[in-house]
Amino acid sequence: MHQALKRGPSFPPAAVVRPAGLRKRWLALGAFAVLVALVAGVSLGPVSLPPGSVAIELLNLLPGVRLDSGLTEREIAIVTELRLPRVVLGLLVGGLLALAGGAYQGVFRNPLADPYLLGVAAGAGLAVTVVLTLGVGSGGALSGLPATVPLAAFVGSLGAVAMTYLLGAAGGRSRSPATLILAGVAVSAFLAAGQTYLLQRHAESIQAVYSWLLGRLATAGWQDVRLVLPYFLVTSLVVLLHRRELDVLSVGDDEAGSLGLHPQRSRYLLIAAASLGTAAAVSAAGLIGFVGIIVPHTVRLLAGSSYRVILPLSLLFGGAFLALTDVVARTAAAPQEVPIGVVTALLGGPFFVLVLRTARRVLT
Amino acid sequence: MIPPPPGQQPGTESVKAGVPPAVEVRDLHVRLDGVPILTGVDLTVAVGEWVTVIGPNGAGKSTLLRAVGGLLPAPDAVRLFGTPLGALRRRERARVVATVAQYPVVPPGMAVLDYVLLGRNPYIPPLGRESAADLAVVDEVLDRLDLTNFRTRELATLSGGERQRVFLARALAQGATLLLLDEPTSALDIGHQQEVLELVDRLRGEHGLTVLATMHDLSIAGEYADRMVLLDTGRVAAAGAPHEVLTETLLSRHYRAHVKVIPTPHGPLVLPTRPRRHP
């Protein structure tokens, strides 16, 4: 290997070498993946629609476009009122989880970080369990409200992250990213214990709680999309604007500080944005594991290790991945739905191993 | 502060009238987690000078460098080119002083070009991206350090000597004229130690850099430094030209070492000798 990399005329010094950044080719590929997921997600289902007609019908949603797709009124309704919102929600949730995962990995300089690292999962789990068990106990008064569970999940997630932050801050000046991760472990364990206790006392609601814990994209039309969209915009804007700073953070706090960065400030801003996005995703779709860790890593292996590449591509490929996974989740065992969290892990695991193997062969 | 040794005013030849020193530390106290690390350190480094801080393990050398680099709260005790550290914003400070850490973090997967480009961070708007001018500076630095052919190589695959050149390149890309080197040669063999230190000295001459370094190898330290400062338990124990600091008396007192010092035209050679047994 060193032989081949020795200096020589094969490395003309005059050649223009660009710094790491998002190449147009990858951006186009990401956008293409999103489009494929969109058309496939809307076409496939109990009633299969021709993808060409679906694509035309999607174009019709653009202002000023009027084309004949050959679909009936009822089929058009399936497209715009049932399937499209679900696919769009999948794109938003998957994009948010992958983006948040990538941001956490950069902020903590830890490849194992995922969006649930700071207690989001446990906090949402406990809050939803409280609502569902109390709701069942009091004759469904609470669970009858459609927005109660998402609201509980949202508040629970952010509450858990706030607890983790306060606990980590108790370390004082010697507080480090590792302190925060450990605080997240403690908070998660504490909240999970509370959830287990409640579930054990209210065994009748176990199924309701678990169906939520395993994640699902079954939606009430555009309502969920409207709820998630603002958080999606805020989170992606903040995280994407800081993508170069994450590269600077990769040399550690001390060196980043001597390069003129305020490492703590950047870190907490990114954590806040990523946690907000994760909480919104969790409140809409439950706990969908795996996306936040597998997608950024796949992007890192294939497209490059700079966060200027990882973050925007994670947003696109994460969305496409989840929307496509949802197609499998609702068609594999139709008319039953497989929980999407199960499908992400079943598909994502082998896929990631494949990427790892190919990447290693290409790199060495 | 230890009074300057008779016969020579350290660094005076490079101090022009009215030019404030590159580094001026007055009565610096640093406590870390309640433990006093530095207790009243004074230090002056004239513009263009090379000063090396020596001292036994735990004397506070790295802490002194971190304080000068602005990584520790010491707002009034440290002045850089006449400006108190506290008056400089982070990005301004990073354009004045660049640090090469003792063990710089090597981010996995990062190419040499991208790593050196990190040095332009203080010039890139917080949420913006690098300009053509930033890239031109990086290209020039890479060229000057003979690293152009390494641009696309992953930093992690480089040898120790090559990496040290890349670390220096990032510091130079900062455009700072004060260079803080914490044990710049501790990971290198003797040949690469000389290569890196010669390079630093050449750059110092070409670009009017000021160098404040810490080093463990006393003989090599003495060969390159204009002046040396011996630090022990958080205080300056001695300061002056290498032949004034590298003496058997001072070294045996502060390092508890048995050494023989041999004067040479290049500077004193410090040889460790085995203590004689008393039967």
C-alpha cells in the first residue's frame, strides 16, 4: 500500500484538490432516493396503483400543473389523503432521526451515539405509558383525546433530555461529553424502571404501550405531518448550518477552542436542536430504532467522513430509508402491519453489514 | 521573577524600542480543581524569540502553555503583543496564537487538506464556508511544508514525522505569528526530531514567528532555544540562556537527576549518568 502511495509523477501537484464537501453527484443521488421512496410508497399497498400514474398525480400537486393520470376519483383520494401523508411523514421522521443521530455522533465524537442517547426513548416511553395506563384505568378519558399520546411523548422526551443535562451539569467545570452520556444512561435506567413498574401494575395496557414503543407511521392524514413539519424545519436548519463546526469539533474541545470555536456553545446548541427534532419524530411515530445510527454510518462509509457530507445526506437517505421500510412494513404481512421498528432493524442490520464489508474491500 | 543573569539581557537584541513582547505573563496563578498548578509565574517572550520551557513532570509546563493559548481563564495575567488575553475574542485570539498540542487528535477519515483547512476556522464566518483565499493559504502552507502530495491522504495513515508536519501546517494556516508547541518532538525518533525543529526554526526566520515550546529532551531543547525557562512545582526556578539554565546544579536540584553537562559550541549537552553506589 505504501509503495503505491509513494510520491511520484502520478500526483501532479498542480491538480486541483477540493476540500471535503457535498458533491453534486451524491446530492442528486439522495434526491433521487427520496423521489423513488415517494413514488414507491404511494404506489404500493393493498390497492396497487401504477407508479407512472402516481408520479403524474404527484406532479399535479404542484401549483399550475394539470395532467391526466388516468386514476379514478377514489384512487386519487387514496394517493393524496391516505398514502401521501404517510410517505411524507416517513420522509420527515426518517430524515430527522438520521440527522439527529449524525449530529449526536459528531457532538459526542462517538460513533455509537444515537438520537435516543440522552434519554429521549425512556422519557417518551414513560410518559406514554403513564397516559395509556391512566387512560385505560379511568375509562379511556385521557386516551380518548387524539393528541394526548404524541404530546406526552414530546414532553416526556424533552423532559428526559433536560434531566440528563441538569444531572450532567452537576459535574461542574470538569463536565465532559462523557459525563453527559453517563447521565443519559442513569436517567434512562431510572425512567425505564418507572415504566416497567407501571406496566407491571397495569398489564392490560401492555399491548397498547408496546404497539407504540415499536413505532408506526399509521397517520391521521396530514395532521401529523403538520405537527412535525415545524420541528423538522428548525432542526434541519440549525444542524445543517453547523455542519462545518462539527468537523472542527472533531479535533476535540481543546484544539477546537484554540481554533477559535466555542465548543460548549456549539455542542449544546446542536444537542438542543437534535433533541427537539427527535422528540418531534418520536411523538409522531413512536420509537423507531436503528435509523439514527445506521444511516449516518452508511453515508460515512460510502460518501465521506466530513459532517458537511454526512448531515445533508443523512437527512435525504434517512427519509428515503424509512419511507421504503414502511412500504415493507405494510405490505409484507398484509392486511396486517409489521411494526416498522422491527422492519428497520431486520432490513438495516444485514444491509449495514454488507456496506461494512464492501467499504472495507474498497478502502484496503 | 528571577533577575536576569548578569552579562546578558535575555532577548534584548530582538526587542525593538516600543514593540510590546509577544508574550507577557505577570504573576500567573492557575488552580485546576482546587489544586494550585502555577503559583506566580512570570514570563516574557520577545517578538521573534524562541523560548523553551523545561521542567520535571508535573511542573506545570503544559498548563502554562494552555494559559498563554487562552484555554484557561487567566484574563489579566497574560498579554499577547500588548493586548490582555481577556480583551481578545476567541476568533481574534486564534489569529494571533496557534497551538500544536502534545497529542493532537487525529480525526478518523479526515484528509490532510481538510485537516489543514481547520486552521482557517478563525477566518471563516461562523455559519459560512471557506473562501478561495482560505484555500489559497492552505495550498501555500502545504507547498511550503512539502505536503502537497499528501493532500488527499488520510491523516491517520501518515507516519509520525509526516503527521507532525501536518500539525504544524494547520497551525501555520491560522496565520498566527505566535506558535505554542507542547512537546513537539516527543513522538519522534532523533532524526525526525531534528527535521521538525529545523523546520520550525526556518519558518521562524522566514515569517518572523515567535516560538514558545515545552520540551523534555534537554540537549535538543538547548540547541534550538534562544532562552530557556526552568519550571518547578508551578514556579520559575531559573531563566536565561541555555548554558545558564542547563547546569548540573540546577538540573540535579529540580529534576533530582544525576547528569553531566558538557559545554559545546552548539549548546550544553546533558548526559544522564548513573549515580555512584556508596558501599
